[in-house]
Amino acid sequence: QKEVEQNSGPLSVPEGAIASLNCTYSDRGSQSFFWYRQYSGKSPELIMFIYSNGDKEDGRFTAQLNKASQYVSLLIRDSQPSDSATYLCAAAIDAGNMLTFGGGTRLMVKP
Amino acid sequence: NAGVTQTPKFRILKIGQSMTLQCTQDMNHNYMYWYRQDPGMGLKLIYYSVGAGITDKGEVPNGYNVSRSTTEDFPLRLELAAPSQTSVYFCASSTRRAGLAGQRSYEQYFGPGTRLTVT
């Protein structure tokens, strides 16, 4: 059984702080990892994907992958109230056609 | 492009009734998916399709059926609805996208969802 685990939160951070979201996965065969953002009542949207160990940066977002520890994280710098949403971590054994999703972490950014 | 569209947005079914959730995409994507999302939970894959005429089961297929007669459409059929099928249903389609250093991945685009209640 492939599993992706996330702390459900809520994770509360003040505006301007760094939000750190974490995810662990059980299938060592997982090759690619995705972070989706989901606003309340809306559908998920892709914000980052990562394949290689280390960091990948895109604007205020940094994804980090440690395959030895089976650990993925998402850092959001200079958090804004508009970042308040649920963040879903997903893992795939391929390039992303077949995703296993975690339960999501709810982030609240307080002005 | 409208992207991925789903109908209806909301539906209430009585136990034992049947219905079809419609999904259409206009992006010419080969891959399409159906997920369900229970409150406070992640997405569970019900069925997927790699192209017209080809479908396969996902993690939670029991109680559902799909067909894919065209690239654009991927309807999900619920037979004999049960309260356990109360959920939000998302349809998605995917295409390959280029990333940094030549990495490629499949980005899944989601429809707006259908909120289904079975009572």
C-alpha cells in the first residue's frame, strides 16, 4: 500500500514569515513529487514538482526532496494571506501520470 | 480553452439511484482521471484512461464505471448509489510539461468538481 503522509494542521504563520510544509512517503520506488494548492471549495492546482534530491526554487516557493529519508517539503517565503489554503503532496512512480496524494495540510497565514 | 469542465456542480441522490457525472476537456490530452475527495482528506483515484477506448481501475473503483469513446469525454457512472459515495468528485486530464534541466512531468489539470450527496 503506497502511502503519502502529511500533518493535517492547521499550520498557522504570521504574514511575512516562512511556512514549512512536510510530507513523507512509503514507496521507495517513487520518482517524482508534486505540491498542489487547493483553496476551500475549489479544485487543486499544481504549484511545484521535483525529481532530484536537493532544493528546487520557483519564486517564493522552494521544494526540497530527500529520497534517503523519503521526505519532501515545501517552503513558502514571505507568506501572504492569499497563501492560506490546503497544500496537497503527491508522489508518483513515473513522471506523474499516476499520483498518490497525501491528506493535505491546511495553512493559515494571519495578517 | 475552457479546460476541464464537469457537470453537474451539485447533486443529491437517493440510495439505490444511478447517475452519470460528465467530464469534458478541450486540451486534446490523452490522459484523463476521476478522483473522489472526502472531507478533510486527499484525493483517491477511481478510474483513469490513457486514451480513447482504454480505461483502467484506480485505487477505489468499486461502485463506479467509466467509458472513453472520445478524447474529449470521460463520464463516470454510479450504479446503485450508497451513502459511502457521498463525496466531491474531480475529473482531471494531463499533459507532459518541461521542467528545469530537461526534466519532464505530467501536469494534471482539474475540473471544478461535482459535490454529490447520497441520502
